[in-house]
Amino acid sequence: MKLTAKDIAERYNTNVNRIYYYLKKVLGDNYKKSKGKNPVMYDEEIVLRIGNLIQDTTPKSERDKEYWRQKSIRLQKENNNLKMEIDAIQNIKDSIKLLNDLDNQKTNQETQKNEY
């Protein structure tokens, strides 16, 4: 899969100018900056090399922040899913209670009819 510099920047959560800087380092003389409506597409191998350079130069504290941010997002999604499951279970419980109440009413009415 080939990516543009903008796609690479989004993937590694950085700006495009930083990607161009690393492209110059990785590609050397073969580096060509995108011009106009025809962006240059880069191979997955180059993307991975750029990603490694970014991770090597990113301070550990910033990587930790990103890790915890991602973990927080995952936990929030899981929490929302669990809340929806709890609501669904509560709705089922309420429905069962309602059905039991209706069944009890029907039984009481039949008992009263039989007594008369």
C-alpha cells in the first residue's frame, strides 16, 4: 500500500513538514516533494523507516502520553459498550417484570371469575 506524505503524517500523528524532513533523510537524492494535484506516493518500506525515525526521536514522555491517550479512548469505548449492555439487560428485566405482573393479573381475574 502506498501513502502520501499527508497520510504518513496522519498515521504517525505529526505534521507534514516533519514527514518531509524525514523523507529527505531516508531518500537522500531521490527525494521529490509533491507538486500540485499529483502527490508522490511512498512505499510501505519507506513509511516504516520514517515511522522508526519518528519513534526514535520522539521523547519517551510524549510516547507515553500517546499510549495513555489511546488506552483512554479504548476504555471509554468499552465503557460505553458495557453501559449499553447494562441498559439492554435492564430493559429485559423490566419487560419480564411487566409480563409477570400481567400474568398475575390474568390469574387473579380467572380466580375471581371462578369464585362467582
